[in-house]
Amino acid sequence: MKLEFDPTDEKLTGLLKAARPMGELAPAFQNRVWQRIERLEQKSETLLDRVASWVVIPRIAFGALAAVIIAAATLGAVHGASAGATEARDRYVASVDPAYMPR
Amino acid sequence: MTRSAKLILIAAIIAVGSAALAYFGAMHFCASHMASGDDLAWLQREFRLSDSEMQRIRQLHEGYLPKCREMCGRIAAKQNEVEATLANGASTNSAEQELIELGTLRAECQAQMLRHFEEVSRAMPAEQGKRYLAEMQRLTLGFHEQIENSMGASPHSGHGHHGNP
């Protein structure tokens, strides 16, 4: 048996409409749907995603890299100056006191 | 691994690598700069001495070195004598006498060194000279004091002083 839907069959169309009534959409229905989608998207963004989004911004990435390099170089310079001064001091003291042992 | 995690990992590797390069580069540069120069370079930097003050100190230093070398030679010779005396199984009295002479030579050497430090300190501005003298005494004589204190403080060393109760 072959059943075919005939869109011109007004009787059948009328019955279908009656069986699945389409109510009126509530006011601002679409806005509420978008707001829900937005909220879901916001919840799914983790801290990792936020940091990653900063990393790809060149201004922020280069700024942070420059800050890290300056801080590391400053720390290295302070440690190096201290180590160099200690080495030079030990050399002087050893020149006047052969028994001196650097600590 | 998510895309965000990969991005952060790459950024962290770049940051750590650059920081390590900057740290070690700056450290090496500053260490070699500070340690450069002759034995007296540290004095000029540390005590902010003028060229004329350094010239005077250099003269004192060069005058002191032959005396120091001579004293070191005498101490080494006496040390050899002590070792020979002990090895020959000579009497305790003669070994004691050698040890006293060795100790006296070491004390003379330290006294000569102190006199040199005082001379050098007088060639510096008063405040710096005071600081220099304190620093040299701490570094040279303080080292021996530390050893003596540690020997006196340790109850298990076997060298503690056993006073009367």
C-alpha cells in the first residue's frame, strides 16, 4: 500500500493543523533564547581559555615577555654582581693572607 | 590537550627560555665585570677610592708582599722541621719547642698582616678605612676564631674544655 502526502488535500491539512496546534510565541522569546545561549557560552570559558585569549594578543604577549626578561636580567645582574664582588674580594684577601680560605 | 592549554604551554616555554637566557647572560656579564682587574681592583670599587688613594695603597701592597712571602717561607721551613722532628721520634720536649716556634712565627705573620691592614686603612678616608679594617679582621682573624669557637662549643669533639664543677 502506497501512502503519499498531498499538500493540496485541504481536509488532511486541516486535520494536521488541528492535531498539532502552534501557539503564539511569548513576547521577547527570541531574546531570552539568545541570553540563555550566551550564559552557557560564558560558563564554558575556563581560566585557561581566558589566559590563552590574552596570550594571542601581541600587545599583551610582548609586554609580558619584556617584563619577564627585564625581571630575570635584573635578578641575574644582582646575583652576578654579588658573585663577582665576592670573587674579587677573595682574590684580594688571598693575596695578603695565603692561609685564607674562601667560604 | 586543549588548544588553550597548548597555547599557554608554548608561551610558558618561550617565557622560561627567554628568562633563563636573560638571567644567565646578565649574571655572567656582571660577574665577569665585577671580578675583572687585578688583586686590588676590589678595594677601589668596594671602598670607592680615588686614583691617588689607590696609588698609595698599591705601594703599600707591593711593599707588603715580599715580607709576606718571606714569612710564608719561614713558616713552611719551620713546618718541615716539626714534621722531621716528629718523624725522627725525637723527645717530646724538642717537638714542643719546634711547635712553639711555629706558633710564634704564625702569630708574627698575623701581626705583620694586621699592621699592613692598619696602614692600608689609614690611606683610605676615615669611614672607609674603619670599614676596611673591620672587614679584613673578620675575614682573616675571624676565620681562626670561628674554628676555635666551634672546637670549644662541640661536646663530642674531644677538644672541649673540662672545667671544674
